[in-house]
Amino acid sequence: MARVPYLDGDDIPDEYGAAFERSRSGATHLFGALANNPPVLDAFVTFARTLWDECGLDVADRELVVLTVARQTHADYEWHQHVPLALDADLPEAAIRAVREGRYGDLDPRREALVSYAAAVATATVDDALYRALAERVDDRTVVGVTMVAGVYTGLARVLDALAVGPEESFVGWGLDGLGGES
């Protein structure tokens, strides 16, 4: 059970209703928890949309980075929310399984560099070799974008944990069962 109530649009001041509506996705528990502080919800929604749109990654690669962070931080909420998004973005199930199992070498070299770097951001272990491997495959704008996506989702994993925010449905586990893919 969450440590703060899950609010809805009727529970927050009208001036923040637009932020709450913009946040509408499958992540109603996350945004319902953040709605306990409407200005923070508003700022987070605006920031997250900009980050998603401007990180320099296509949707599938962005989701791969988020899933990597979710796995590294044991963030079941993030995993549960983002596996369907990754599948909808046509990310191959094999790539999701590779992230789940830490088999980054099974990915193509660009994606291997992305997830290795994202995992290191999540665990505070980025070194020059990981940075160079990513920087050889993407431009500086995308390096910053990947770093921000990985860093923000690492922080979000900590927020979810601290507030005990759980998935809207029972967590189906770290596989793909029940989330639109194969196990």
C-alpha cells in the first residue's frame, strides 16, 4: 500500500488539472501519488515530456534505457509500465530478455553501448570506457539525453520505492508474461 494516497483530478486545484490530464497514461498510481504536491506533478510532467521528446533516442531505444534502469534498480513499477511501451514501440522481445538477464552482449553494438551505459548510470559506475563506447555510436546531444533518461528514471525508482507506489495491477514479474509478450 502506498504511503501517500493516490489522488485524481478532482482532488487537486483546478490550475493543476491540465498537468494531471497530461500525465494520463497507464501510470495512474505514480501520477496519483505525485498529485499530493500539484506543483511538483506539474513540473515533473513538463520535464518528463521534454526529456522523452528531446533525448535523442527513438521510442524503442528510450524504452530499452528505461527498462535497463528498472532492472538495475529493481523497480518493478517501472518494469511493469515500460515493457508494454517497449513492445508497442516494436522493441524485440529478445532485447527485453537480454536486459532482464543482463546479457547486453546479445544486443547489436549500439544498443549494447546504450544499455551498458544506462546500467552504469543507474549504479553510479560510469567509467571512461563505457562513456567512449557510447560516444562512438551517438552524438553528444544523445549522450546527454541518455544520461538524463537513465538518471531521472533512477531517481524515479527511488521515489516510487520511498512512497511505496505499486503497479496498478498485480506485478507479473520480471518476464514478459501478461504484458503482451512471450515469457
